Amino acid sequence: MTSAHQGDGRPAVEHRAGRHARHRVETHGRDGVHDPHDPHGDPFLRTRFAVPAPPDTFLRRQRLARHLDGALRTPLTLVNGCAGAGKTLLVADWVATRPELPVAWLTTDADGQGAGMFWAYLLQALRTSGVPLPPDIAFPADANRVGDALPARLAALLGGRDRPVVLVLDEFDRVTAPEIAAQLEFLLRHSAPGLRLVLVTRTEPLLPLHRYRAAGELTEIRDAELAFTPGEAARLMEAHGLRLSPAAVRGIVERTRGWAAGLRLCALAAEQAPDPELCLKEFEADRSAVADFLLAEVLKRQDAATQELLLRVSVLDRFGPRPATAVTGRADAEAVLARLHRSNAFVQHVGHGVYRLHPLFAEILRAHLRMRRPGLEPELHRRAAVSFRAAGALPEALGHGAAAGDWEFTASALVDDLALGQFFTGPRAGTLAALFSRMGQRGGDGPAPELVRAAARLSCGDLAGGAVRLRRARQLTRRYDDVADTTAARMGCALLEALTARLTGTPRRAEDAVREAEALRGLLPAELVDRHPEFFALLLDHLGSARLWAGDFAGARAALTRAAATGPGAAVTALPREDAMARLALLDVLHGRPGRAERRAREALAETERSGLARPAASGVERLVLAAVAVEREELAQARALLDTAGESHPALRDPVLEAGRALITARLHLARGEPGAARQAVELGVPADTVSPWARGEAALVAAAADLAEGRPQDAAALLPEVPLDQPACLVGAARVLLAAGRPGAAVRLLDRAAVDERAGPAVTVRAALVRARAADRAGDTAAARRLVTRAVREAHREGLRRPLTEAGAWIRPYLTVTTPRHRHPPPPRATTSPPPPVEELSGRERDVLRRLAQAMSTEEIAADLYVSVNTVKTHLKNAYRKLSVGRRNEAVRRARELDLL
């Protein structure tokens, strides 16, 4: 029979003979004995089979070791992270702590090499680890390819083992050939349960990870988990002989994002420094071993075009496709960034197509950019600023505009976006102040830079400097009117005009400014106005306070109510809403409604805390209000504590209303403590303002009159009455009390009759009015009328918890109080019939401590600091107290605790 032929034309017998000859060479070498050489005939490199030895300063992290134990239960384990993330040392340490495991270790180096070389080294790794290879598993003779028989025979061998072999392939990202990945996946799938494959890599392997993940057959440890926690970083520093403060550790972890190599290199640098903490704080990444590492391991591995892209995007923080395209000029920037992210090249994807560079890598790239492309960095920032502004990303546009040194652009972006009010309210106030503090006097001479300078000065309380800049901005706005749309700039001027009017006590000027802003509002896009609710919230708050100073209580209430309802829940409107609510509470105090004033003041405090608005960012008015309420209830120590903290207010809100309120309530406290001289001194200096406030002047006159009465000078007290406005119920009742004390009870009663006090005022006023009438009746010998009026006053005082009006009435009231309330000289507030029952469970001592501080309007953070406990501990005590008191809010807890005499 003639010999048959294969498809390639060779005789079949000759083909089989050749195959068997090759098999002998692959398996045994030329002399029939195993020959440990690779397909090129070179000796195998033993270092590629050696498990790396961790350094002396290596930190074993048990959380990762426990996670890696999953490699014993799942066929595939993936340890995927960036260069220097500690992947190899983690797996090496895990292997070293489990000597009972049969482990084959191979550091791959197949980049640009074929499948034959890869499989030859893999087989040698198994052989080196003690796994016997039978004769039918051949070492490949061809460096570039390997037949399917080898993975199949190896799978059969491993699948029959009693104990699985752990095969670690380190630096697997170097293996890029799809055929190798396919053959390896075949081996893994068909060798179960005899093989546990651990891949240590910087990139996603070309394996069907989704299939293993869905089946629960994949253990994964990735970059985020490999990052050091602050606790682990502290222990690592200790291994290097460095004992750092928690703040220093947090700082270096934040800067390195927990990157293992970065932490170790920083520690090595700090070891040699006389002041390690200062060294780490001032660590210059671009001039250190960190820079060498990242440049060699990351940047120089990329092609020239990708390197250029990385250098240019280093000026960005978080960025999407548009800014990346703007700074690089490349339409494929997003695709390149996605590829770099997949290869763990220190480009992190934070979601929704947004990327960021690792901070140390970005720092080094920027230094490299300045060296390679001098002068390009400002231009890149300018491009980024324009791109972010077009996208409506104002914070980013401002940051890059400032980095470019283009202050005209940066100030215009802020003003044109109607965001000037953010200098005064919201989470970005401090950031804006710091950013524009670099502008100086030469940062543009248009209306927008001048407006920003005015806002910056006013926001820190520099009224004179802000007013000068505001006038200059007004002049420039008129000059620019013919060449540009200055609507937003004029709106900004109106906002700052309203603020300066408020601070100077010029109500008419505030009214004019708000009218101007309302007229301009229709010229701007509605979407722009809606995007900045803080603008009109601030305007209304300024207007309300100016009206309050002028004594226009109805107009003030209307404007403040609108301000308090603007942008509910938004952090950017937190300050005007809080201030408006607090000033509404102050209006309640002036009208004699302490209960409602307390509720509103606590709502304002809750608004402050909800928004994360810490003092001195808040207005401080609510603490003045609570102090006034405490004086009315004769809780004088609490009133003093509240007054001490009320001075810590926002610089831009220290207006005449605040100062007059502080002086008045301080004086009332001195009177309650029997210190008439100090009370008079508190109101004598007055409050600087362009116009006189009728209620502030009248209240000051009444304080001085009360001081005169306390010192036995009733006629001097009566001489002050012409300064008291009689169109305001509280002032009118105060005047009636002075007339009564001066021996003119008939005039006092006629004054009360003419004003119809009972219909217009709150209980703190009506109680005092009733007591004036009762005293007049008592003097006239009408004890029945006096008793009836005292009974009514006491009943109303009980409802509000008022003690001060009864105390200041004097000794004449005692017989009537004995008849009315025989068990109490100064009766406590009555218990409401609808009150919930007393707490079933007793409050602990610490819970009472927290409640007492809550009653002083202290924030959670302040209570924690005062009691030397954590914020979470305070929150736990509050939660328990709320449960025991059957309440859900702070003000309810305080009110309920008062009802139960717990405070």
C-alpha cells in the first residue's frame, strides 16, 4: 500500500515518526535524561521560581491574609493592584505562613514571548515545587507555540491529586497573548479540584472572570482593599522606628491614598530626618524615590503620546472627557484614560465617566510637566477653566482660572453665575475667601474683580474697606454698561449694597437695593436665578434685619419669613435661613412671647447643626434669644452661659440689631441679678448706626429707668420716658411700670387703656400689664380687683414658665401670691394636662448632663468637648434620653425635661 498523506503533503508514517522524535526531545532531552533547559536551550532562571522574601519592616495585615485564605476554597484567586500596592509581598507572606501547602511560584516574563516559553517555565515551576511530571507531559521545544495536548495532560494529572497544588503566577500582567490565557483557562477548568490558581497582576487577565464570579469560584483582592488603613500605616511607621501623631498618620495616608510603596518610601525618607513629622509634612514627592519609582514603573512604560496625555491631565483633579479633551487636544482622551485605568496605571475611575490621578502621581507629573514644557501649565489651566465654565461646573472653573492667574476671568465667572453670595453662606465660603485672597490688587480692574474684593472684605467684617470697593465696582459697572451685559454685576452690587445698609443701620438704602435686585431679576435666565437660592435668601435676610432696626416689625417679619423659607434644606442657604429664623425669634422676644421665641430659636439651632454650620459661621442671635427667655424664667446661670457664646457670630452679620440685642439682654440679666449699675453701663454706650432705632433707644431708656428705680430715684426714671416709643406694647407697658413706681398709678392705667395692650402683645407683656393694673388697684384699696388681676397674671405666667415678672413686681404682691398659690412663693410652670406621663425608665446621670448642655443651646460637638467624650457617645446619650422622654427632637427634649423638673 502506498503511504497515505497528511494535509500538508508529508507521508503519515513520516509525520508520526517526527512527532514521536520531537516528544522524546521535549521530554527527556537528547540523551534521554531530563535536561532542565528552556525551549531556546538556555538554563531556567531559578529566581523566577523563588518566593520573594519580605523585608524586615514588612507589616503582616491579618485582614488581607484572612481574605487570601479564600484561595484554598476557590479555583481562581485574583490579586489585582497598581505598581507598589504590595500584591507580591502579600501573597509571598501568605505562602510563607502555610508551609503545609504545595506551592509552585512563577514570576512570569512572557511579554513579547510565545506560549511555549510560558508553559516551559510553568512546568518547571511545578517540578521545582515537588510536583512529579510523568513522561507523557512534555516540555515544549518551540518557544512560540504549544499544542493542546500539554494543557490537557497537565489537567488530567492535577485533577487526580489528593491535595491541590497552589500555583502563583506573579506579574501576570506581562502575559498578553490571548492563546496563553485560553490554554490557562482550559487547564483551570479541567484540573479541578487539584489546582488553585493565584494571579498577581496589575491588569485584568484575559479570563472569563464573570463566570467564576457568578459561580462563587473567585477570590478577589483589589487596589482599594490593598490600601493601608490609618491604623496599619501607624504600625508600618513604627516598624521603621517612627512614632507619629494620629494627625500625621492621617495626613500621609490621605496623601498616598494608602499606597504601600509610597508609605514605605516616605518612611525611609523620614527615618533619616531629625523631625520625622515635619519631614513627612513637607515631603516633596517629585524629588524623592517615590518619583523615581512612579516614573520608571508607570510613566516610562507608556508610549510617547500617552506620556504627553498624562502630563497634561495632571493639572486636573477630577475630570471627565470634556476637560481631558480640552487640555490634551485629543478626541480619544477618554478611551486612553479608560485603558490606563484598566491597567492600574494610577488613573482611577470614580464613576460616571469621571477620572482622577493618584495624588502623588499627579504631583510628580506636574513637576515633570514644568520641566518638559516650561510655561505650558497656566495655559492648560486656562483651557480647563473655560471647559468647566461651559459645562456649568463653577467650583472647578474658579480653581483653574485662579491657577492660570486669570483673575478677570475667574471673578467674572463667579459674578456672572450669580454666586457672589457664596462668600457669605454655604460650604464653599472659606474656599472662596482663600482662593481670591491670592488675587491682590493687580488681578484685573473690571467691575467683577472689584465686586469680589468688596465681598471678600465684607465677609470678614471689614465694612470700611468693603464699602470703598463697592463704590468702585458701581462706577466701573456704569462705565462698562455700553460694551457688555452688566446685569449680573449690578445684581451683585445690589446684594452688597443691602448688606452694607444692614451693617450701617440704613433701612432706606436696603429697601432701594432690594427693589433694584427685584427689577433686574427678570433680565436674567430663570434657571440661573433658581440655581442660586442663597442670593435672594441673603437679600431678604438683609432687608428683614434693616427693617427690624427701623422698628418696622410687620415688614421685618414678612421679609424674614420669606428668607427662612428660601431653599429649605440646602446647605448654601443655611446661614440666611438660620439668621432669619433667629431674628423672627428675637421679634417674639420683643413682643413678649418667650415660649414661641424659644421654639424658633431652637429650630434655628437645629438648622445650623443639620447644615453642618459651626460657629462662628452662624449668626449667634438664637443664643441671645434663649438667654432672654432664660432671664424671664430666672435661670440666670444659663442666661449668662448663653450670652457668653452668643458673641461668636459671623462677621458679616454683626449688625446693629445683634449688638443692640446683646446689650439689652445683658442689661436685663444684670437687673435680674440686682446689679443696676452694670445694667445701665451695658446700654449706655449705644450702638453705632447711621439711623436711630426707636425700639433700641426705647428699650435702653427703660433699662436705665429700671436701674434708677432700683437705686431709689423714681423721678429720674420718669424723666427718661419721652425717649420710649409708646406705639410698641412692650415699651408702653415698661413706661406704665415707671409711672406707677413714680407714684402716678392713674396715668399708668390710662396709658394701658389707651394702647389696648392685651390684644396686641404676648404673655410676658400682658402679665406685666396685669400686674401694673393690680398694683394700681391695690393702692386704691380695691383688693378684690387686685386679687383677680394677680390671679390672672399668675395663671398666664405659669403657662409660659415666667418667674421674672412676678419677682420684679415687688413685695406688695406676696399676700396675693400666698392666697393664690399657698405652696409656692414663685410658682413653677404648671404641668400641661396633655403632657405624656413621667419616664418609665430613669435618666442616667450622664444623660442629664447632656440634657443640661442641650438646654444651653450647645451643639453635639460642643457637648462632646465639654464632657470629654466622643460625638458618637453624645448621640447615644441623646437617643436614649429621647426614648425615655418620649420625644423626637432637641427642643421637645428640653421642654419635656423642664416639665419634669429634670433641669
